[in-house]
Amino acid sequence: MPHDFMPGLAGVPAATSSISDVDGQRGVLEYRGIRVETLCSKSSYLETAYLLLFGQLPSTTEFQRWVTDITHHRRIKFRIIDLLKSLPEQGHPMDALQAAVAALGMFYPGRNVKDVENNYWSAVRLIAKLPTIVAAWARLRHGDAPIMPRDDLGFSENFFYMLTESVVPLLWDEIFDDCLILHAEHTMNASTFTGLVTASTLADPYTVVASSIGALKGPLHGGANEEVVVMLQEIGTLDKARQYVEHVLQNKKKLMGFGHRVYKVKDPRATVLQELCRRLFKECGSSPLYEIALEVEAAAGTMLKGKDIYPNVDFYSGIIYDKMGIDVDLFTPLFAMSRVSGWLAHWLEQLRENKLFRPDQIYSGEHNRPYVPIDQR
Ligand code: ACO
């Protein structure tokens, strides 16, 4: 029976899920029914990750155990560090992260995905170790020794410590933790769908996450946060912003950090990120990139009027990371470090009622072609 073909599966449900929901007309994003803005003001990344994975906010005891388990699994094996050392330092950090995550699956038991206890520990390991891999790679490629995690530091605090060997101001931890919450989950996007397809084959979770990392890397998905900062740097000064937007749109190119398959209004995450920018700049001084970004948003607002194209999550996040001194090509790995909890929540959900993904296609080629011998072609 032929079905309507929807390029990019736009609007086609690929699963039923109770993990998150987006109302693209009203600009509302909820994780397990709780608005993302509420989680940013009241929760932490690790508590939000628990909520995503297990469906409920943890009790005090559950939360203590969760934090302890994550904290005690942050270290990575020396052989993973050796693997990172062997990669070309000019390579993209997303490729290094993908390789290291795939390699984790060779060290830890993950193949029996029917083992609920083992799945718990796989989730703990992945959430705990991704920041350590990202920080280790960031240092190794500049010739610096990786820094081991410190158990006395919180999740975000420890990440900065492993990156810079210093403990950053509390405000930075709070803002960074909110960034992690905002990036943790977003319904059936390209990387989550990729992970689900892999999960449906009953592959181990390290392979599932490695495949999602590959999909997140692309500039139409998570890679856009990097491209936004490059674009803002290229614009350079406030007075060139409008002209730049005009040029991009006249040449039928995409403005990076704008537009979304689901949101027809401004992405609520972009609004929260803008507020985080203001908090950070009040304390640490403004960023010329932010001023340019505001001008780009205003210009795009006029020039794209009526097209439902507004800033998405990738538009303001990079400006925050840039102000914190983080290298531009680490922005997408930071996204992965957070989104891993959403990917894993979907992995667990998929396993509960698994059906192998095997979509159909509409064949547009020929039939019954003769084979022409090579000397007669
Ligand atoms: N700049 C200018 N025009 C745009 C943009 C943009 N950023 N996004 C969409 N449009 C226009 C298209 O040119 C097209 O116009 P047309 O109908 O006149 O030809 C129309 O809007 C529809 O665009 P599509 O690309 O078909 O819409 P889709 O739903 O596939 O796009 C996407 C979603 C891929 C995110 C797109 O908006 C885009 O490429 N944005 C830039 C990259 C980006 O920021 N990606 C991050 C998304 S958030 C995330 O993944 C975490």
C-alpha cells in the first residue's frame, strides 16, 4: 500500500514517547511534563538527567546515589587517553569524542541490553565520562596533560576544572549547568532518531551514543552553534550586521542559528540563553559578539518577516561559551555532553517495546536492465 512520501520524514511520528514535548506554535518545551525554564531556575543538570532517564524527579536518597554513582565513574582508562593521543590534533573534537565513546564499548559490558542493572551502569558511565573525554581531548591536542576529575567538585565545576585546571566563579557553574539543562533533550531530532535506529538493532549503548554523536556533528543540527560564532566573528562590527544578513538571504543561503523544523516562534531555549548572556555579561563585561547577534536578530526579524524563522538554541549558546574562553570547535561536544542524557532516555524507552526500524522507500530507478559487457560500453 503506497504512503505519502514526506521528505525528511517531516511531521511523521517515528515513536511514541513520554520523555519530552515541544509546542512549536507557543514556543514551549517540557521534559517529562516540566517546562525547561522551570528546570533551569530550580533544578541541576544531573537532576534533570535523572528525570529524563527515569521519568520522575529523584527523592533525596535516589539523588544522592545518582550523584555519587556519576561522580565515581568520571575517570577514563589510560588506554582511552592513549587512543586520544594517537588522533591527529587538528581533527575535529566531535570525531575524537565519537571514536572514544565507541571505544568505551570495548572496555565495558553493554551488549546484553536486556540486563536492566547493566543498562543503568552504562547510562551512568556515559553521562559521567563524556565530559572527561571532551576535556582530555581539549588539552591533549594543545600538548597539555589531561587532568583527572575531582570527586569534591560538582558536574559543571569539575568539567571546567578538567579543562582549565582552575575552579571558575560560581556564576559560571550555574550558567553552564543551565546550558546543559537546555541542551539535554529535544524530542525526535536527527541525532535522537539516529540513536533510536541503532538502538532498535539491540546494539550496545556505546554504539547508540556514538552514532548519535555522528548525526549531531552536522551543521544543520548541533554543528550550527559553532558556525554561529564563526559567522558573528566574520561580521566583526555592529555596522556590518544588517548588510551581512541581507547578503546571506539574497544569495538564498541559510542564516546559521535560525529556523527550526518544529518551532514557528522563537525557540524558548534561545530566550533563556539570552537571559544567561545578560547575567554573565553583567558580571564579566559584555561581548561584542552579543551586540552583533542582537543586531543580526533584529535585521533577520525584518527581512524574514512572515516566514516563521527565529533564533534557535544554537544562536546564543556559543556566545556564552566563547566568553568563558572555550574553543569554538568544542561547542558541539558540549552539546553532546548534555544531550547524552536525552539519547539514553530514548534508548531505554525504545528497548521497552522494541521494533526494528526498517522504513520503506519509493524506488525511482529502472528495472530489467540488460548487463552490457565491459568492452561494449
Ligand atoms: N536562514 C534563512 N532561511 C531559512 C533558514 C535560515 N536559517 N531556515 C529556513 N529557511 C527558509 C528556507 O530557505 C526555506 O525557504 P523557501 O521555502 O523560501 O525555500 C524555508 O525557510 C524552509 O526551510 P527548510 O530548510 O526546508 O526547513 P527545515 O524545516 O528543513 O529547516 C533547519 C530546519 C534545517 C534547522 C533550517 O532552519 C536551517 O538550516 N537552519 C540553519 C542551521 C541551524 O541553525 N541548525 C540548528 C537547528 S537547531 C538544532 O538542530 C539543535
